Amino acid sequence: MKVSTDQRHNARKVALCAIFSFLFSDIDNETIAQFAISTLSCGDVDLELAKELVSGVEKNNTQIDDIIRKSAPEWPLEKVSKVDLVILRIAIYELLYGKEIPDKVAIDEAVELAKEFGNDTSSKFVNGVLGNVMELYKPTV
């Protein structure tokens, strides 16, 4: 499990909470981000990263969901746990659209979030889908 003082991990937790909240409300990004920070009590947060993740997922949501559909064809999006879906959206954004971070870091972070916020099988599911994403969209040379 990540240390609670890891600003970038905390940013991903805030983004997870904010994006998850969008599924159920129309509150603006800034209000939800502040709510997530206060609710999670997660310490120092890289707010720039949190904002990038939230806006990046929001902007690329349609394409990201298409990638999830192709990477987990046996799992219709409406059958995927909402928490797992948001974790996948964040990870895929980081893998394919975000600033350069190592692929392994994006996948490890997603698995950690799944362990922390998902159910007993979330981390395996997230890891498997992201493995398929890597095979389909980032083949090795």
C-alpha cells in the first residue's frame, strides 16, 4: 500500500473520488475536488496532477470507454463496478493520453487504488484489463 504522504498517489485518490462523484451528480470539478480532499483526509496532494487526471478523463471519456470495451469484451461497461471503471479510466488516461510516466507506474497505481477502494477481485480485474490495453494499444517494438 502506498504511503499517505505520496502526493501523486493522493492526487489519484482525489481524482478517483471526483470522477466517481460525477457519475452521480452535476457538481463542478473544483467543488468535487475540494470535497474529495476533505473527505479522504489524504494529506498532501499534487493538485495539478489531480486536475489533469479529472479533466483528461472527462475530455477523453468516450475514447477511453471504447478502449475498455475492446480490452474487456466479456464485461459490458454497465456490468463493471463503478469504482473499477473509474480506476480503469484514470489508468488508461495516464497510459495513453497523459504526461509521460512509466507504464509500470500507471498500472501499479491503478492496482493499488483497486486494492484500497475496490472489492476482493478488483485488483486482478484492473490488472488484467490494463494488460490487455498494453497488448492492444502499446505493443512492444
